[in-house]
Amino acid sequence: MELEDMDLNLLVIFNQLLKERKVSKVAENLGLGQPAVSNALARLRKLFGDELFLRTSTGMQPTPFADQLAESIGYALGMIHSAVNARSSFDPASSKRSFSVGMTDIGEIYFLPRLMQCIRDVAPLVSISTVRNTAVNLKDAMEGGQVDLAIGLLPQLKGGFFQRRLFVQRYVCLFRKGHALDKKTIRESEFYAADHVAVVSAGTGHGKVDEILDSNSPQRRVKLQVPHFVAIGHILQTTDLVATVPERLAERMVGPFDLRYVSHPVKLPQIAINLFWHAKYHKDPANQWLRSLIFDMHAG
């Protein structure tokens, strides 16, 4: 197949079908009639020699070949969109732009204080809002421009996305100052003999660590479970509980809550924290500015 045989609009419809899985929804999004979308799908099937999408009770499901095409087509359309919508410049000193960033509660604790300090100094009229990575369809929200950047361990952001490593961190044991484990190193047996608070943070990548800790024998004694990390400092400050947390979160909490942390005695995987953005906005000056600001502050 040669490029001159391909109508770019057909690829736009293909990409929409991947996202919506319904001809009627694609027609609504693109301001077309359903027959026009159906006709475009017929042309795509003929061009590629594949059914591409099969009607099921749950909508139009992509064939294996359509899944194979998805990443390349999404990336290509994103780059084209970025090129034709590129702005000549972005002036942070005068911009009143509002940015939305996807991150976890850990991200808010670790990133936001320094980010807001920098924005105050170099972009005083810029504002930031955050969304939970698990509270929205992050892939669609970033493609649509509702979320500008996302930070974290996000394996679901693949086709059509760029990413850049911010840092790799380990897990540590966190507890109040004066705790029985408040010493240079602790043994695995001491860790499992303690009482624990566990953070059940679905969809954030931390579940693997809980699986490892709770597959050992003996298992840790979990006295409290919470759905997020925000309250951990308050909880540890006034109890003898122990928490397993990422080291950079521990660094932020030891001062305000009078806590201590030590290296974890259990062998746990390190976690890579990346910065993600959609290919559509790869060359957008405002997006480039914010991601450069974040990377420069926290790389290393």
C-alpha cells in the first residue's frame, strides 16, 4: 500500500473507533452521519484486507491486526496534530495558562511544594490543578488535552505517549521517632514482629510490594488498612505502627511528623517514576515548558 492510496480522514476514524468502539459515538464526535462512518470502515477493511473491527455485544472490538496498527497510527496522528497546532512561543512570565497534572497523593506530597515555589518565581499567573491517575480515563483525558502531564508508575500509557524517567526509588520502613525499630538497621524478623499500617492504593503500582510482603511466612501483622498515603504521617506520629513507603515520601514526612525511616530488610523492587505526555502535545511550547520545569527540579 502506498501513502497516496490512503485518506488521512480514514485514519482519524480508525483511531476514533479504537477509542469509542461504537459507530454512533464516532459519528457524533466527528460531526458525521453513521452511514459515512460505516462507509469509511468498509474502505479501511478493503485497504488493509482485514475486518479491523468486529461487532459484539459490548461494541466494535478490534481484531489482532487492528491492535497491531493502533500504536503506530496513534503516534503518527499525534505528531501531525502537534505539527499543525504548534505555537510560536510560550511566555511563562505573562501566561495565565491553567495546567492539569495527573498524580497520586504521594506525588502531591513530593512534587507540589517545590513545583509551586518555582511557578511562583517564574510564572506567577500560571495555575495548577491535579487529578488522581485512577480517577479518570487518563489515556483519553491526555489525548483530549484535559490532562497535560502525568507522573508516576503508569504502564497503561503506551501507544501515542512519550515518557521520561524522573528517578528510581526504593521502599523503606517508616515509623515514629523513638520506636523500637528506630536504629541504623533492622532485621527481617524484627520487621515481621512489628504491627503495620498498610496502604491499599489500587492502580498505583504499589500492590506488587504488598503481595511480596504478605506472601512471606510469617506474614506481617496489619493492624490498619487505609486507601491512601495522605494520613500516614499523622497515624505513625502517635502509634507504634510501621509503614512501608517509597523513600522520597519518607523524606518529606520525617520532619513535619517527627518520624524516622530505615532501609527495608525485605528485598523489594525499586520503582521508576516517569513523566508522561501525549504525542499530540510533544511540540506544544506550554507543555514543553512545564515538563522541562518538572524534570529539571526532580531528575537525579
